[in-house]
Amino acid sequence: MPRATERKERSFSMRLSEADIAIIDRAAARRGRSRTDFVRGAAVRAAEDVLMETVPIQMRAAGFKAFMAALSKPAGAVPEMVELFRRAAPWETSGSKTGK
């Protein structure tokens, strides 16, 4: 007689408004995923984010000292960021399609 296999997945249901379902379906379609896959992924990511906010960070005394020393140093310019902020935004350039 075949032995019953243990089910590894469980069902989870919720009530949503038509508007909520419509926006979830649109987003899932854009990602090429089913509604179930999309909602599962979004829910798991949100849960992981919450849990990561509460995970204590542990380090040895020497590592903590080095970490605090790095934080205490004055901030330095990042050349790539300086260059980025010097550029005009696409909507500010004369070549933009919506030009003034």
C-alpha cells in the first residue's frame, strides 16, 4: 500500500478588493509571473525586510573599534557622484523632446 506523502506547502488565502487584485495582476503580468508567485514573492520579501530590521549585529571589539573609526572620519567626495550632480537633468537640456 503506498504511503501518504507529507505535503510541504500550505494554502494561504486573503480577501482583497477588486482594485487590489487588478493592480496585483497588472504588476504580476509586467514581471511575467502568476498572481500567486508575485504575491508570494512580495510577501516573503516584506517579511524578510521586517525581520532584518530586528536582527542584532554582532562583532568583536576590534571590529567595532575599526567600524567606529571609519564612521568618525570626515566624509569624502565620491568623484562619480560629484560628476553626476554637475550634469544637467535630461529635462533641463536643450535636446530634450519636451524642450522649453
